[in-house]
Amino acid sequence: MINAAEQAMYASCEDDTERRRVQAKLYAPPKTVRRPRRAGGPQQPQRPQRGAMTMKDAQALMAQLAAQDAQLGMG
């Protein structure tokens, strides 16, 4: 039945460009699955890769290590 409906939609088209538009609409992914389009304006900063450490994380780790060294009497 779906194929018959698709053929009826194609048959109602007047030219090839309209057939291509119908086909694009039929086979486009659902709107809930599509990624939002990016605007030409300012872009969001890129997220660091998974497992990558940001500068803030590295500084916090260095401070933690310095505190542990001070506790152990090495610093």
C-alpha cells in the first residue's frame, strides 16, 4: 500500500523537479532525528574530546598534587 501511495504522489507531479522534491520529502529523516541547522552567526566553542583534559581540569589536578606533596612533606 505504501508503494501505491508513493506512485500516486509521483503521478500527480507535473515535472521531474517536483518528483525530486516529493522524493526528498518522502525519504528525508524525521525532524526529531535531524540535527539543527547552524546559523551563520557566532558558533559555540568546541567541546574537548572525550578523555581530553581542559586547562581548568589540568590546573585543578596540579593544585591537588601540590597539596598532596605538601602533606607528605616533599614540597
